[in-house]
Amino acid sequence: MAEKIVLKEDILDSFISILTTLTGIIPRASHRDGIKYFIEKKIAENNYSIDEYRKLLFTDKNLISEFVNECTVNETYFFREEKQFALLKNKIFPNWRYKSPEKEIKIWSAACSYGEEAYSLAVMALLCGLNPMVTASDINSEVIEHCKDGVFLSTSLRSVDGVSYQKLVLPYQREDRKIAFPQDIKNHITTMQMNLAELDSPKNILILPKNQNIIFIRNVFIYFSIELRKQILKIITDNCLADDGYLFVSMNEIAQLDSTIVPKSLEKLSDGNVFYFHKISDATRAGDKKEVL
């Protein structure tokens, strides 16, 4: 029987520091217990010493990947924050269809977790008569595989939020109540592993989704430092978001992204109580400069 290991707070802090170095994530207090439990269990089951396991997290790629996968938060569901999806359905998607009826619309779910967000975006766009090309990315390699598989538990449907549009995925519900998307839906989704804290690395700069018309990057900024929030927004805005594109963060993050963090090319807009960002086009910015002159 494995000897029970109990991490002291200062030791746990040292592992949290490693996690932050690897991912940029600063876990909330409510997540620390889960991280602590995983580390204690891992050390006990493998007869590591604390120092041995800590050192392996700098050298063993498999252990590093497992550590990141186990310590990141992956909690989401279909059509989360449905008011944002209402804005897409009623205004943004119809406007795109009117202006560019034959052109595919590029959408990036930049912290896709298991993939409910990516599939929600795809089926909503298809409902509106569009041809969506959705890129789903996450730092967690396990959830990326789950997203690629396209099969979701019934718990991905919530009774409070997202209810208005659940009918869009119910046709794909099997007898075991799991949601299983067919290949013709999965063809609209491309997956990739992406560490948002390392967007400016030479490797990531090459594979970043370019010219995205819509970017969803929700429920991640709450885990990042102010400086990292600023860095991520600048890289995504400059390198990924197309002119006149839209960027959505979660409703509880919008207040944390003020003018000291948000790039000047992003303007904050609102539709009722739904706030989001719009990238001002180069032509518009050039016009503004001429007007000033």
C-alpha cells in the first residue's frame, strides 16, 4: 500500500509556481485542493520523493503533459453564456451572410476545453446558412482528443444556461443520452494544442490561426496575470483577428480588460448587456488619421 503523502502549503506553492511557469495559469484558491490531491496521489503511487517528482517536471515530457492536463480547469457546456450566442444568431451571423454569402467564416475557440464551445459555434453558424471553419485549441492534450472525437456526455447540456439553443444539438443525442456529432459536422472543426502563455514562441507564431473573423477566448483571463492578459490580447489582435472581426471574452472577465490592457485597435461594443470587442479596420484607422490631420 502506497504511503500517504501530505503536501505542506509551501511545497504546494512550489508546484503551483511550476504550473504558472509552464502555462501562465495562476490557479484560484478553489482549485488548489484538486491540484494538491493529484500531486500527493502521483507521488505516493510512484514512490517518488517530493524533490524527485518536482525535478522530473522540468525534464520528463510525459510527466509534464500529465501535470498540465491534470492541473488545468476544464468545465464548460453547450451554448454557455447564451446571450453571446443570441448576438451571433440574430446580428453578426446574418450580417456576414448578407455581406459575404459565399465566403467561409473563420472562428477560433481559443480555450475550447472538451469542445462544447467549438461545436456550439459550428452548429449555430450552420443554422444561419454559413460555412464555418472552426479552430478549436487548448493547452490540455486530453481535451483536444475529446473534442476531435465529437462525443459529449449529457452533462454538457445545462438546465439554466444554454437552454435556448439546445435544440440545435439534440438531434445528435443517442439512446445513451450522449451527444455524438456526425462527420459532416466534425469536418467544420480543426483541433490543435496551443499554450496561450507562449503565443509569441517561434513555433506558435507559425501555426496561429490567421484572419479569424470571430475569436472566442473565454474563462481564461481570470487565471492570468495582468501582464499576460495584455500580451495575449495584443498577439491575438495583431496576428489572428481579421479587420472588422469580433472577439468575445466571458461576461465575468470583461470588466478586468480595461484600456490599459486592450489594444487600441479593439473597440468595446455592447448589445444590451452583452459586451464584446470589434477590431477597427485599417481603412477606418487611416480615415480617422486623415480627419485629424
